Amino acid sequence: MRVLAALSGGVDSAVAAAKAVEAGHDVVGVHMALSSQPQECRIGSRGCCSIEDAGDAARAAEIIGIPFYVWDLAQEFEQTVITDFVEQYRVGRTPNPCVRCNEFVKFRELASRARALGFDAVCTGHYAAIVDGEAGPELHRGADTLKDQSYVLAVMGAEELPRVVLPLGDAPNKAWVRSEAERLGLGVSNKPDSYDICFIPDGDTQGFLRSHLGAAEGDIVTPDGEVLGRHEGYWNYTVGQRKGLGIGAPAPDGRPRYVLETRPETNQVVVGASELLSISRITATDAVWLASDDDGSDATDLFVQLRAHGTPVPVASLRRDESAGTISVLLEGSARGVARGQSMVVYRGTRVLGEGTINETGR
């Protein structure tokens, strides 16, 4: 196959591209320049898309022996990821920008350009696996459960599964990937992983939101409306947050309080006891379903994951409304601190069945 390999400049994508070549594919490397200010986008292991990363990607492609190009996707990234991130916080949701990036940049913009140029598939260094099933390709968890990234890939949709190559799906761990990079002489074997939000390299999410949304003072209240303090913007708070509430004393019984919800319409942050964070019903919108042979109605071995590296939660029942684009689940037990705007990914065992954006929760 003719394969377009996305090279971020890190060790994972470099090893994935090399593995694609070893598998006999005709590979071309491309680095997606996502930042309009690349000189400011890496602080140690924070951030990505820097000049350093572009250089590392080019050197890896040279060592592997594949053609290499740089595509400027900064405008697309700004419009579909950064702007969306800010707007989601404005409406009281907690977005996952990595999911958005995979949806609109890596598996829409990159994949569509690859098809237009005659490539058969896109190759990335994600820790997830494409498995040939009876009904066609299936997306599964990666072998390394600590690094598994199937959660952020579920949004790609069923139509992309036949056109994606994930060579690190069976990688046992990150140490093995680094040893492969060293064996291949790729020069990035010891490069630190990037983490946190790539376009906030200093890790100051509140400062970033403040610069985009400003300040808007409002009340911090209990569920029954008692005012406990003031805040400078509800977007600085997320469900499950305990520290930095700015209300001084704990509850009268001495127990700590947690953020239960934010209310943009009244500019309030609601806080309360930890047990009020537990929910058992979830409805997700903008649903993507990857499994044509499995509608999720059988709850056997059915789970949902509610955070990128969260613990899977067993599902008692699931209902899909295709016309409304929703997935509703009743959990066998409960989950805590579930925020609107995050992704809910549905699994049967290790297989990804579908995904949606959490819009409503209940007890």
C-alpha cells in the first residue's frame, strides 16, 4: 500500500513509520505544522509542534529512507481545536482537545489530503490496533494498557478503519518502542514524551482561558443556593475539582467540597459533598458508531471509558438513537466526576464500538 506516515518528531511516530516500511509499504512522511508560533511550543516535555519537532521528524524520515514533507495546518488547528477548546469552556463544558485534533486534523484533514494524493492509508504512532473482524476492520485497545490511545481514536468513524495503519498496536510497552528507535538509529529514542495540552506548553490552562475569556465574577453556591464565595470565571472550574475553590472553610461537617457543575446561564459554580459526584446515567451526543455488526444492545462484556486513561466502567444497558445521534447508558455501578464535554467511548472487551460527547448525566 501507499502509506502517508504522520511524523510528529517524537519516538512513537518515527518507529511506526519505520515499522510500516518494514512491513513492505511504500511510505511517505509528513510533519503537520500545527502552531503559528512553533518557536514557543515546547518547554521540556510539554507541548509539541516546535521547530525542534519538525527537525527531529525530518531527520527520522532521512534515516528511515522515505520522502518527507511539512504541511502547514496551523489555521485548521486554530479553527477546529483551539477555538473549539475556548468555546466549550465558555458554555460550561470540559473539552478534550486531543479527541478534537484526531477528529478534525488527523482523521479528516490529513486523511482527506492523503486520499486526494492517491495514498491508500494513513499511518500514525498511536497505541491502538486495527484487527480484521468478520464484518471488517475493528478498532481495539493497544497491547500496552498504560499507553492505550483507542479512547481518542474512536471519533475517526468506521469509514476510516480500512485506511489506517497503527504499527504500535501490539507494542508491549514504551520501553520496547524506545529500544526499537535505538536499534533503528532514529535519534529520538530518549526524547521525552509531550504531555498536557500541546498548545498550552506552560501548563497554565487557567491563564490561557483568562487571556481568551477574560474575567466574570460570580457566585460559588451549594446545591440549594447558599452563597459560599466568589469566583472570577466559571470556566476556571471543572467537575470533580477540589482544590483552588476559594471558599476557605470546608462544609459544617468538616468534609471537603467538590465542584458539582458550572452554570453559564447564571454564572455560578456549584459545589457539594463528594457523594454528589457519583452518577449512573449518561447521555452522549454527536455519536460515532464503528461497529456495524454490534448495536450494543447486549450488555455482556460492555464497558464505557469516560477519560483518556480512566478505568472502564461496566454497562448495565445501552440505547442508541441513530436519528438523534445519541448514546445513552445505565452503568452497573456509578462513576464520579464526569464532566460534560468529555468523550464517552463504548467498548466490548477490547473492541471500540462507538463514541459520543457527554451531554447529560444523572443519578
